[in-house]
Amino acid sequence: MQLVLEKRAERSNIIALVSPLIAIGLTIVTMSILFAILGKNPISALGVYFIDPLTDSYSLQEIAVKAAPLVMIAIGLSLCYLANVWNIGAEGQFLIGAVAGSWLAVETHGTDAGPWVLPAMLLLAAAGGALYALIPAICRVRFGASEILTSLMLVYVADLFLDYLVRGPWRDPAGFNFPTTAEFDPVATMPILIQGGRLHLGAIIALVVVAAAAVLLGRTIKGFEIRVVGAAPRAARFGGFNSNQLVLLTFAISGALAGLAGIIEVAGPVGHLQPGFSPGYGFTAIIVAFLGRLNPVGILIAGLFLALTFIGGEQAQIAMKIPLDVTKVFQGILLFYVLACDSLILYRFRLIFPSRQVHRGTA
Amino acid sequence: MELLEAIILSVLAASTPLLLAATGELVTERSGVLNLGVEGMMIVGAACGFGGAWLSGSTTVGAICGIAAGTLLSLIFALMTLGLAVNQVATGLALTILGVGLSGLIGAGFVGERITPAPHLHIPGLTDIPLVGRILFGEDAFVYLSLALVIGVWLFLYRTRAGLVLRAAGDNHVSAHALGYPVLRIRLFAVMFGGACAGLGGAYLPLAYTPFFIPGMTAGRGWIALALVVFASWRPGRLVIGAYLFGAVTILQLHAQAFSLGIPSQFMSALPYLATVIVLVLISRARTGGSTAPAALGTVFVPDR
């Protein structure tokens, strides 16, 4: 008797629907075991992680604040992954976007610049992220260099560049030598949506991005081309689609969205540019993209869920002294389960009995 | 002269983790599997290697712990990509994300602790030869091991039947399967070998390079190792050249920082990463006559019966 994997005749729609839920369920079981190993009560730890953040207005707003950049980056990444190109350097594009937008905030700091500053910052950030993402894309299209490795290497470069700026030319002279820019002026910060709350305009922008992506993928020829190039490259060639152009396009869009997310984070909850302001959104967004099944609405839900784990992780650290790294482990395990469960959409397990195998062999 | 000797010694030390991890990945990729989780396996290898050495007081135990950790993680990867036919790129990314979290969790208890670094070879007479003595006969065991490993892998790939079969599985899994070779089992062993090497390469960092553990201490070396395999055109010999070149870039930028040439230190620190990008572009561009990558690299294989 042998357990083997075989391809389904057609994709299973039932599994496609329930697989993220199965994956989340399996992750929660695994996490309970991990909590028990760490000597914490699994039930109360899970409560702190997943239930408590949903019970007060502050945490709910905080989830939306954290979900906004995750969703925006993941939407961009999903376009790349659908086209079967691998931008894994979103973290770098996120940082460069933040830098590009912050430049204007630093330049206009203390002047009486008008309300045009913030929109201009957003534009600069999107342009900066897109240009930075085009580096690996051009290396791939022109020279055939692996975009996976080049895009990732540029994350480290972006990180060091940001570090240089805030320790050098952009450091706040009144900042007691801390590596940070001055606090952004009100015209350079994201407007708050709820008086006295944390929710800011970024959440709305993220929703607009989701809607735009849904239209692009579902209603336009470009969206169709992106999906065909990824799913059936041969058919795309016969169809005359320019796959190089699509590599550049998807990278530019995802870079722009990551850059936009970067400035939204800096001009929103953070309020100034400093090293290490990102808790690794560019990498977590990869999980969001897959958990959301590369679908705009799915990504919105997945982004909210992963934002919940960030808040839950912080609260668990405060309330139960659970290390923050548990959140990263959680996210990694979740991605594994998501990928594994998704495999069952296309494949299924079958028990093979030796006698049948012989029969088949002679047939 | 002494400065030159010191520089060469530190270049060898900086190159060894890259060479170890890249050698393992080369075998994995030659079997047709692209494991992007090298960084994750290295960082967990570093945490477990340090933990093992700190608890036992022995470098060897530490190295074994690193190898075991890397192998275990690679088994998860194998289960996913070979057992469940999941996309290798996505799984490799998941492995790295998981590895970074796990290493933080495992290493949390060891941060701030110190261990005795791995002993260096000392042969009276030989090691004392000026200039070349310490470089040739005064390294730690890992440096020699990494070079032996490259030679071993070269012999295996090009001088044994098993190596030929492994390369066949990587170039055309359908044909290899049709000839009756167990493609998935071959790949399983190749992935495990890659994991063991990555774990050892990671463990080298806290065991010999710096005698303590810091979270994130691999600092992208796993990714550079992946780039090295491309740089080497999947050939073990060129891997040695590539690894030592990268080690040299890392060390030279450190020395340049010490001399403070007026260039911000961050720009110097970015050099190894920029060098990787530039080298990848140059290598890929030079290859006009088709790719030298294993033909089936990164593709899913589900045997039909």
C-alpha cells in the first residue's frame, strides 16, 4: 500500500474555498503546541492573540492602520506573482518610497508650504518605489538576471541608504543625536479619519487600491494578459503578448504601491523617518498575497488577519511575556500551511494497492 | 605584510560560510530543486549551532546541532515541494520567513553569551612559516572542511554514477523517471544535503567567525550563497573563486571603513549586496549561448504511473 499524490482532472472549487480556513485552523493548532512548549496556557495565549484585539476601538483602528500597507504591498506583489515573476524586494521598495516622500517633508519642514505637500509626497513615494522596482525588472528583461536575487539584494541596499540619510544629512538638528528626521509638519502627515483616533487616510487609499486591482484583473485586457503570461506562457506567446513589457509593468506597479505604502506609514503612524520603522511589512505582504490567493478581495481579508497577528503579538508580549519572534514563526507556519492546502486544489492523495499496480502494469 | 596576512586570513573566514552554504545549494539545484530557503536554514543553523556549543562547551557539538537544524528545515521544504508539489519559490520564501522567526526564538536565551571560538590548526614548524604558514596551516577546521566538501562534491557530480543520475534528474526529470530512477528520492537527498550544508555554514558564524550570537547575524549571506551558485554556473570549481571574491569584497569594505576614506560607512556596507547585483547582471549577460542552469530547475515533478 502506498500513498501517492496525483493530479486532479480539474481544480477542486470546494478545496479552493475552504483551504485558507483549513490552513488557519492548522496554524492555530500548531501555535497552541508552540505556546504549550513555551510554558504558556494555549487557550489564554490564543485569546490574547486573536480575540482581545477585536474587543476595543483602539485595537480595531490599529488593525486597519497596520493592514493598509500590508494590503497595498500585497496587491502589487500579487500582480507580479500572477505573471509568474518574483518580486521579493518589496521591503526595499517600501523603504525607498518612504525616503522619496520624506525628502519633500524634510525640505519643506518649518516653511509655510501649503496643503499640496502631502499629495506631492505620495506621488514622489510611488515614483521612487516604482523606479527602485524597475532596477531588478530591467536587469531581468535586458540581461536575464534573476529578479528574485537582485530584488532581494536591493532591500539591504535600501536599508543602508535610509540609515545613512537619517544619521547624516537628514538628521534632526534638535533631535539629541538620535538617528531620525524632524517630526513632519501637519501638512506633511496623513489626515486622521476619526477625531482623536489612529485611523488615517491610508486605509481609504488601500481600499481604492483593492478596487482598482479588482477592475484591472477582472475587467481589462492588461489584467487578462498578466494572468495568461503567468498561467500559460506558451499561449501568451502565441497570443502575441509582450511578456517583457508585462515584467516591467507588474514590477513598476508593485514598486509604486510598496513605495506609497512606505510614505503612508512614515507620514501616518510613525510621523518621522527613522531606521527600522518597518516591522518587515514587505516580507509579511508576501504571506498576505498568498493567503489571499492572489485575489484583491482575498488579499484585503488576509491583510486584516495578518495585521491582527501583529497587534496580537504585541499584546501577547506585554500581557504574557511571549517573545515577539513568535509572531514571525506564526506567519511562517501559516504560509507553509496555506501553500500546502492550496496544493490540494490541483492534486489529491490516493492510496495505491500493490495488486492494482500490477494490474495496471500489465494492462 | 602582517596586514596582508591578516586580510587574507579574514577573507578566508568570511568566505567559508558562503562556500559551505553555496556548495550544498549547488547540489540541491543540480538535482532540479531551487531551495530559496538558504537564508532561513543558515540563521537557524547559527542559533542552534551556538546553542549546542554554549550548552556543551564543544565546537563539534555546535556544528552537529547546526547541521541537524538545517537538515530538519530542509525536510519541511522537501515535504512541501516534493511531497505536495508546491511551488518551490514560494516554499523557499516561507522557509526563510519561518527560519528568521525560529532563530530569534531559539537564540533569545543565548544573546549576550560568549563561547570559545573554534580552535585553529597549529602544526609546529609549518604554521610558523612567515606569511603563508598561518594561511595554509593555521585555519580552523571549517575552512579545510569547506574546501574538502567542494572537492568531494566535484568528484561526486562528475566522477560517479550517482552524480550523473543526480544531474540527469535535474536536467530532465521525465526522462530520468522513464529510465527508472527514483527522481523524488534523489531530490530528497539533494535537498537534505543542501540543508545540512546551509546549517553548517550558518553555524560557522557564531562558532568561528564571531564567538557570540546576534539575531539576524547571517545578514543576507544565504541569499548571496544563492547568487554564488548562479555566478559559478552550477560548477563547484567556480564556486570557490566566487566565494573568495565575495569574502574579499566583504573584508575590503570593512578595512576601507576602518581607514575612513570619507565615504559614509553605509555605502561601504552596501558593497557586497551591490556587487552581487552587478555580478548577476554581468554573468547573465555573458551567457548568450543559452542558460547553463539545470534544465528542470525549479519545476514541479509529480510522477505518473
